[in-house]
Amino acid sequence: MFSNPILNSRRNLYLYAFVWLLVSSFYLLILTAGEKVKIDIAAVDILFIFLLFSIGIFLWYPASFLTPDNYKPSKIFVSHLLGSAFSTVSWLIIGYIFVSIFLPSSSGFFDFFYNTLVWRFITGLLFYFLLISFYYIIIYYRTLQEKTLKEAELKN
């Protein structure tokens, strides 16, 4: 079993944080320039990106334990389908609670939140599957490296 590739080294963690910084900057640009959302509402909405950043680190564990070597593809598919729904709903609820603690209900953010709830859910599912796919690529790459090393040892 491999350890979390993001937490393995500071370089990987910095790279992961940089990618999420780019994602949040792009998201902020889309909200303010494209959708004409007020900057204060868009800045608060970045909290949801930070939560995805945090959840993304922990998605390594379902990916590393639900491998095709250990389970049937149907079980993996259903597990990830349920996991994605659970992660996305949790992300939305936790984000909503954090924002409601720090913002007054008259700020206009909550109207924006409710109007974009369906898109947020779809975005959460998308990021879940992108991160899980990324982790599976890393798992398969590491497995291939191990097999190549073992093969080289056996040839010698």
C-alpha cells in the first residue's frame, strides 16, 4: 500500500496548493468578470474552493483502498458513486455552515449560493472524479515501477 502522494513531500504539497491557487484564481475571475458577481461575494465563495482543496487530500484513501486488484469493478463504481455524492453534499453543508457563521444573512451571498446550488453539486462531483482519477494514475504508475524493478531483479 502506498502513502498519500501529496503528503509525501513538501514539494508535492506546494505543487498541489499551487494548482488549487490557480483553480481558485480562475474561478474568481469567472465569477467577477464573466458572471458579474460582486467581489466580496466571490471572495467569500473561494472558501468552497479551499474546502475542495482540503477534501481532495483525503480522497487518496478511497482511491488507494478501492483498487481493481481487490474489488470487482461494479463495487468500485458504486462505492465511488456513493462517495462522490457524500463528499459533495458534505462539502456544500460544511461550506454553508462556515459562511453562515462569518456572514450576515443580508449579505446577498446566500441568494447566490441557492441560485448556484445545482452547479455547485455538479462541480463537486466533477472534482471528486478528477481527483480520484488522478490518484488512480499515480497508483498504476507506482505499481508499474515496482513491477519493472522486480522484473529487472529477476533478470539479473
